Amino acid sequence: MPGTRTKRMHERYQRYQKIHFRKGVCNLCDTIKSPSLKEFKYWRIVKNLFPWDRIALVQDMIIPKRHTVYEKLTVKEKKELDRLKSGYINEKYVVIAEATHRKKSIPDHFHLHLIILK
């Protein structure tokens, strides 16, 4: 998202992309790079390593434990996500954001941004 990261964070993110975004490797699936802050049956919450630091005091992401796009989530995964949105996420965060498909840096692994605004 343009304007959501400071220049310094954006440059750091671009350097990371050039080095680490290799074809066939999903950084969200890599639990070493994205350790879980909270685990659920089908979902986990991870810290965004490159937050939208112009607008976010806290920015985490919720991701399915398996590598998939939204359209291929199971009914059980969607039900748990809905429960988390109305419960845990609603209590901990202020905004849930999803980039449009053309702007997603990791389009093949569904994820939502969980934000506490500055």
C-alpha cells in the first residue's frame, strides 16, 4: 500500500524482497521467519516484519496454517476465521485490512492484516 510505510521501512522491505522472495518459497509458511504470536486450530497470528509503520502502532497478520488462497479455504477454516474476527481479533485489534489481489506481496497465501492504529 503506497504511503503506509515510512521511506526507511519501504527500502528495508524492498531489499528483503530482492533477497528472500524466491519463486516457490512462501515466507508466511516459513515459521522461522514468521514465528507464531498466537496459534489456533486452523490459523496463526504472526508479526508483520515490515509493518505499515506510518499508520500502525501494531501490525500483525492472521494466516491459515496451510498454504492456500481464500477461495480454497475449507468451511471449517472459514468458520474459525469468522469466530476469531468476532472474538479474539475484535478484542485485540482495531482494523482488519486486506490488500487487493494486484497489490498483495504474497498473493498465493491468504492473509489479513491486523492493526492497531497510531
